[in-house]
Amino acid sequence: MLIINPDTYKTLVRPLLFKLSPETAQGAAEFLLHQDYLWKFLSPLLKVESPRLETTLAGIRLKNPIGLAAGYDKDCKVIPSLSSMGFGYITCGTVTAMPRPGNPKPRVLRYVEDEALVNALGFPSKGLANAADELARVQEVRANTPIVASVSGVTEEDILKCHRRLEPLVDAIEINISSPNTAGLRIFQETDGLDALLTKVNVGRQRPLFIKLPPYLSPADHPSTGDEERDRVLGLVEVCVRHEVSAVTVSNTWPVRDSRLAVGSGGLSGRVVFPDTLRMVADLKAVIGDAMAINACGGVFSGVDAFKVLRAGATTVQVLTGLIYRGPGIARSINEQLLATMDEERVVVLG
Ligand SMILES: Cc1cc2nc3c(=O)[nH]c(=O)nc-3n(C[C@H](O)[C@H](O)[C@H](O)COP(=O)(O)O)c2cc1C
């Protein structure tokens, strides 16, 4: 099957799909993902079952550590099909309280040579009520594939609304404080802003909470040194530990400028950001120890990449650009190669 082998996908399917604009190609993928029966049929070919891959994230038992990152299924529309693809968990969203159109187009670019993307989507969302309805319809999926809902907003009130409404419908909530495409979010990238938000979120919190951190790079319009940015992120991590956040997701896209985007700047993802992901995971692990789990997110394409970030201290990995460049067999291929790498490195089971 062409689409489930990442090599044939890359050489035969991807060139056809990439003749379409990124958002049109995503629309075509979503059309296929609405065919639930197709993915149920393919599911045995996409899953790797091994007790050696099982792990626990903030008390949630996972069949493998490879999660789908936020942003692929923003409106929680195709969770059953995504759950057939062999991911250990699915992150849907980012969901916002009210419907939003997002930024003007063009707002997604491909850097094909680098297997990277730049997006300036700016949270297009059908809003909270729609996401809650979609999630209520797919509760049975959670028995096999835990679901994490990513939520965000530019006010505490909006984020709290999303958290309270979606928490009972999912296994964990991830609060996205780090999209580079929504300027109003930056108040939560200040320690005081995050502290105030988490104080309120923690009132009546029932389920694990993840915070998706920004990378060590300031927004494109605020240049600064890498060290300042590293200290800023470590400051946020301390706030998360104090508020007993369950895990940090490390990290979001890296702010870059590109004049082909209607808004002139966006967030970079894909293979090129992997070295930075690895460095951040190692830095944060040294600060956090066992106080919180780490989800490594950014540029993971292979089982070797996954092994490196897990060994550096991550509990799980999240993947998005890899799915777009390597197709629906990505979780299987990462998990198979992860097992082979564990054999080579004489690692019996994951943490
Ligand atoms: C097209 C696109 C849309 C994204 N949308 C979101 C989003 O809604 N919420 C979020 O937290 N991250 C979003 N991200 C960031 C990804 O979740 C992830 O942090 C980033 O792409 C790095 O991982 P990757 O290299 O595996 O893609 C988006 C990324 C892309 C490429």
C-alpha cells in the first residue's frame, strides 16, 4: 500500500499531493480521513503492538510514546481515523472559545528540501461548542487511544472556559501558550501571566494538565540573545512545577519571517528544528528532574530521533510535520525503528 509505507509515500504520493497548495492538500487529506471505514481497515497495518513500547504519561497509560501534536485536527473532526494510525495518543485542537477565521492566506508554506513547514494560521477554529460536540461523539476512542485537547485564547477567561468544558471529555488538557502567530498570547509567556492563569485553572482541575512552551527564540519582531530566551523559558518551567502541571510540551514552532506569507512571519516546524528540540529537552530535564513529564515536539521523523529525545529525558514524543511529509505510516515507522534502536542500545523497556 503506497500510502502506508513512508518511503513510497515520500516518492510516489507526496509529489502529487504537494502539487496542491498546503491548505488544499490538507483539505484532501481530511476528506480521506472522514472515511472512517478505510482507516479501520488499514489500522492493523499501521499499529505496532509491543509491551516494550508501553509507557505512562501523567498517569495515562499509553501503548506507545508517539503522540500526534496539536494543529493537525484543529476542530476534532477526524479523531476515530487518526486513532487508527498507531499513535499512542492524539492531541486535537487548538480549540478557542469562539469561532475564529485565523489569519489571511497564504498562511502555510512548505520548505520541501528541508522537510519543513512555516505556518501563520493564527488559530482558525470552529470554536469550543463545536469541539465539545465532536469530542462527545467519539468517547469510545479513548479506551484505546487517549485524547488530549489543546486549548488557547488571549484572555484567562477564554482559556478557563475551554479548559472547564473540554476537560471531562478528554484524558488531558494541553494549554498552548506558545503559538508565535497570535500576539495576544504572549501575556502567558510572562511568569506573572502564567502564574495567574494556572492559579485559576487549578481550581477544580480534575485531569492531567500539559503546558506547551515556546522555543528558545523570541518572536520575529523582538530579537534577543539565545541565553535570555533560555532563561525566560526556564522561568516558565519553574511556574509550571510550582502549580503541579503534569507535563510540558517542548516546544512549539520557531518564529521566522517569510514575505510570501500574508502576515509576513510564521512558525517553523519539521526536521530543521530537531536539534533545538533535543537541546531543550535535555536542558529542561536537568531543571525539572521527575517533577513533571516532558513531551518532546519538533522535528521528530524517525525512531532514532525519538530514541534520542526519550533518552534525553522526554516521556513522549509529539509529531506533526513528519505526518505531512511521510504520510499515515509515520507512527508505525517511528515505533518499529524505536524498537530496533532499543535493541541496539540494549534498552529493554521505556520508562
Ligand atoms: C500547520 C501547522 C499547524 C499547527 N497548529 C498548531 C496548533 O493549533 N496548536 C499548537 O499547539 N501547535 C500547532 N502547531 C505546532 C505543532 O503542534 C508542533 O509544535 C510543531 O509543528 C513542531 O513539531 P513538528 O516539527 O513535528 O511539526 C502547528 C504546526 C503546523 C505545521
